[in-house]
Amino acid sequence: MEVFTKYYYIWIVFALCCFFLISFFGKRIMRVKNARKQQEAKFEEEKDLFSHLTSAVFDEVDTNDLTKAVIFHIQAKEDRLFDNDDYDGNIIPYLTHDELMIYTLYQVENSLQQRNGSIHSFFIDEPYCLCRPYYKEAYELMNCHEIAHLLEEAEKLAIMIENDQEDDIDENSDYATYNFSDFTNELKALLRSSGLFNKAGEYIRAHKDSFIEKGDTYEEGTCK
């Protein structure tokens, strides 16, 4: 009887602990699920709002959110272009010059977000590499000169690999020993410390007319 009583209390304590843990983690899981639902709802709301970036909508957007608004607008523009049988999947000719600059920044970061993301992807894989001719100007316009220079050096490595010229490395370069993993890690660090998101928002604000929607049809732009 004494042994039974001893184990009886142990099982009660165990059951109470299990109940506490289930209750604690259950509430935590529910909070995570609710937060995810709120994020998804906000995403869909913003996606719909910015699909038509009119002057009135633009003026209501906080500067810190303008980059996101422009990207949503470009994506919506691309969705509409897919309804055109003549559209070949390259949106660049349909962007204004300033839109192209922001789109290029977006594609650089996109190339880093893939599984085993590497800046090498930006130079060789579509759709990122379609923006390859514009990265230097884009980062220079944002006053991110160090990033522009880093990408130039990474592109040199990409070109050497493309042309099988790996023995032609400039030993005097600060990046002579860098591989693409090194370039990628360095770029991620620079992006975190550059304040690029805010700089891009300020740039967009200062060039409003290049980003707002002026009609329901899209003429082919001048950026080629």
C-alpha cells in the first residue's frame, strides 16, 4: 500500500507537469500561428494595395515601406504582362530607369535567398542575371560604393570562370584569395550595415514620378 501511494503521487506530479507543458507550448504554438496568419493577411493586403501604385497611394506610404511598395507594384505589373501573348518573361524593357535600379537591388538580394544562396547566381542564373549590367549604377546611386566595388570584383571571378581563366587572378587585389562563398558572406555583412533599405526608400521618394502608375497600359520602356 505504501509503495502504491508513493508511485501514485509520482504519477500525479508527472501528469501535472505534462499538463503544464502542454498548456504552455500549446499557447505558444497558437501565438505563433496567429502571428503567421496576421503576417500573411498583411502581406496580401499590401500586395493588393500596391498593385496599383498611384500618386495618392504613394503619398500615404512611409518612406521605410516604399521599397516594398515598388517591388509589389513591379510584380503586379509583371502579372498583368503575362496576359500578353507577346511577353517573353523579361520585365526589364517595361520598367522605368529608376524602377530598374530598385528591381536590380531586389534581384541581388533574391539571389542570396535561395538554398545555398551565392552571389555567383546573380551573374549566371535567370532572372537575376538579366540585371547584371545594372548593379554598379544601382548601388552607386544609393551611395553604397563599397558594395558596388565588391560586386565588381565578384563579377571578375565569374568572368574568369566563364572563360576558364582562373590562373589570371590579380594577386594585388584585396579580393585575390576570395571564392564565391567569401564574396557572399562579405556582401551579406555589407548589406546588413549599409542602411540600403532606407536609402532606397529615400531615393524612391525623391523620384516619385518614375514609380507611380500613370495609366492602365504599359508601354515598352527605354531600359534595354
